[in-house]
Amino acid sequence: MRTIDPAEHRPADIYKLMIGAIVPRPIAFVSTVDAAGVRNLAPFSYFTGCSTNPPVVCFCAAVRSGPFPHKDTLRNVVATGEFVVNIVSEDFGERMNACSLDAPPEVDEFALSGLTPLASDLVRPPRVAESRIQMECRLRQVVQVSDEPLGGSLVLGEVVRFHVQEDLLDGYKIDPDKLNAIGRMGGPTYVRTHDRFDMLRPVKPEEGARPLSRLNSASR
Ligand SMILES: Cc1cc2nc3c(=O)[nH]c(=O)nc-3n(C[C@H](O)[C@H](O)[C@H](O)COP(=O)(O)O)c2cc1C
């Protein structure tokens, strides 16, 4: 094993370690608008869900070096308190990637990528019509983790509306083949979600055995 003290290495190298180690990462394709209504769309793979009740998702916007450290997405979310997370399927992966261009704030990535804006129900940012699952979110909290270059801000948003393409759903279960989501690895590498296997959770021990609940009562 190699032991690495992050304090002794450049942040750019630690970034490579982290995006290679934390894999695969789902992608939040985040639509926002600025205070004047200009649309913005950008992918973020430091993304996950962090609460179900209420439903809360979070993503992390990194700090750039140079005169404009904060990404348009973060500035828009802070200014308006709203965003939409669009789940990325393989068929529009390249158009998602086109939206990761470091474009000035006045650039509308919907126009740039050819993706289709679709009015949301409850928030101003439009959804991406090509996305099979869209989540309208209201900002709950921004955690400014670090203002250093390659630092970041964690954005937590409560999902106030889910939109799921009808044929994906069996009750509340989502068909992963029909969703065909992609995820991000390190560098320019992505994964598909075709190659899956099942693993059943262990059952609780019989009465009399040491109760698991003493270790962790949060059994899902
Ligand atoms: C698949 C993918 C995932 C990305 N994930 C992140 C991320 O988690 N955090 C981040 O700050 N930038 C991430 N980026 C880069 C941003 O998308 C890029 O900086 C974009 O220009 C930000 O746009 P904005 O300034 O309009 O918000 C990612 C790019 C791609 C292609």
C-alpha cells in the first residue's frame, strides 16, 4: 500500500486520486436560471442523495482558480434558491458533455447543446426534456467547504417534484435498462449500467443472538 498525506501533494493530484477512487459517480445534470432568467445547464458528478424524508439531493461545485472562482450554477442557485437535477442517459451523454464547457454566464447551454428546455411545475429553471427523470429542487443549504482553488461548495436541495418517464415505472421501481443512466469514472471515462448483479442483505440474527440493533438501529 502507498500511504499518501494530502498535505504533501498538489490539489490537482489529489483531485485525480479522488475521481479515480470514488467510482462510479452518478451525474446530476443541473439546470438553473440567473436573476434575469438566463438559463444554465452543467453536469456535476460529486452528486448523491442524502435524505429521503424529506427527499434531499446534493452536489458539489468546485472552486476555479482565477478571477471567476464560482461556477455559474452555484451563483444561480444562491441567487434564486432553485435548481433541477436531470438524470443523464447514454443517448444524450455527448450533449451533456458539451455543457461542461467553461462558458461565460450569458451562454445558454440549452442552445449550445441542442437539448430541449421543458417548463418545470414549481421552479423557474426548466427541465431537460430528453432526461427520463427530472427532480425540481428548492435550495435548503449551501455548505461552503473550502474557498481554495479545487475547494468546493456542497449544495443541498429538497426535491419538490419528481418527473419520471411513465414506461420506466413499475409501482415506484425504476427499470434501469430503460433509464440507461451513465456514470463518471476518472478523466474522460464513463460507465454504463448494464452489467449488474444482486446481493441480498443479511437477515437479522435469530432471537437470543447479539442484536444488530445495538450496533445500528437504522435498519432499512
Ligand atoms: C461528467 C462531468 C461531471 C462533472 N462534475 C463536476 C463536479 O462534480 N463539480 C464541478 O465543480 N464540476 C464538475 N464538472 C465540470 C463542470 O460541469 C464545468 O465546470 C461547467 O463548466 C460548470 O458550468 P457552470 O459554470 O455553468 O456552472 C463536471 C463535468 C463533467 C463532464
